[in-house]
Amino acid sequence: MSVFARPVTAIIFGAFMLCAETCLHADTLANVATAPLDLPYYDWTAAGFLLGAGVLSGRRFTDTRRQYQAVAWGFMLSLLTGAFLGSLAEWLTPPASSEWGISEAGFVVIIAALMVVALCGMVCTVRARHP
């Protein structure tokens, strides 16, 4: 079984994305009373789903549990694709002042790398056979 199809990869990636989205929106969390709809609920949902599917698949890698993990990878991949396309559009516009330490090009590269991991996770999970 490929390393991308393993449940531990889904658990680690889901936990990473949950932490990354929480840290990325830390300023919004401070003002949650004024802007509750600005929180990344969809990202948290995808990360939690991937984390949960990895935990379920880790107990016993059956076809049904593998399907949950593949769907969770697909959900995460769809959100990362949307973030990539949005960041790509921002990257192609004239540069503004940098709000934080990562440049627009660096951010696009990071999202592209996360997309590749999610794509590999989804494809390898679908193609995985019983251990």
C-alpha cells in the first residue's frame, strides 16, 4: 500500500490543515462576535472529515472505510483547488505590500504542493488493495 493511501497520512494531513486554517484565521477568531461568517467552516469541515476518515480507516482498512477516506481526500482536493485558483489570480495582479512573511509566489507553491499531496492521497486510496 502506498504511503499516501495509509490512514496515518490522512490523519496527519487533516490535523495539519485544521491547525493551518485555524492559525491563518486567528485574527478572525479574535473578532468572532463581529464577523462569525468569516470563519473557515468549510476548511474545518474538510479537515475534520479527513481526520475522521483516517481514524476510521486505521481501525480496519475495509472497502467502505476506504471509500470514506477517498471522498475526504476529494473534498480536501476540491477546496485546495479553489484556494489555488484564487491565489493564482491574486499572484497575477500587481503586488501590494506583504501582509505576512510569505510572498504570493511562495503561497501559490505551497498550495500547489498541498494539492499534489491531496491528489496522491485520493488516487492511492482509490487504487489501494486490502493489506
